[in-house]
Amino acid sequence: MTDTVAPEPTPEQAALIARVRRMMLIAGLTSALAVAVVLIAVGYRLYRGEGSPTPGTTDITETLPGGARIVATAVAGERLVLTLDISGVIEIRTFDAKTLKPAGKLRFVSEP
């Protein structure tokens, strides 16, 4: 068998080959960086600990004051809002929608 030998590239061809290799290296590194950024973003979203309950553990009992009744409920953004009537005094209680932990309380009273 005879082996074919490729002729030596001319200086212009060698410069062009070196330039193409450099551009391919830059493109490959940019692609690898982009993939790493996407994987880090997905991993952060999956594993950040916001305290979200696991399925089946969302049964929470909130004790209301005596004589209180729920007038209205609503969802505002990431908050669950309860409007309570506590013996004639209106109170709004907010809870985090993901963890169901109390987030705030607003009480309305009449001036004498």
C-alpha cells in the first residue's frame, strides 16, 4: 500500500488554520461556560431551601381567638390573606403561601 503524504501548508494556510483553531477554542469555551451557567441556575432553583413543605405535610392548625369567624380569604402574590371578625373587630392575617407560616397581622379598631 502506498501512503499519501499531505504537502506542507503554505504560511498563509498555516496562519488560517491557527486562526480557525483559536476561534474554535473560544467558541468551545463559551459554550461550556453557558452550559455551566444553566446547570448552576437549575441546581439553585431545585435545591434552594425556602422551607417549602414536602407533599403530605401541609396540614397545619391555626388557632383563632374565641368568638372569631373567618369573613374572607384571598391570595395576594405569595401570601394567603384571611380576614377575621373577632367580636366586632376586623383583623387581617397573612401567611406565606408556600410554608403557611404567619407573615403578619393587621387589626382595625374603631375610635371611641
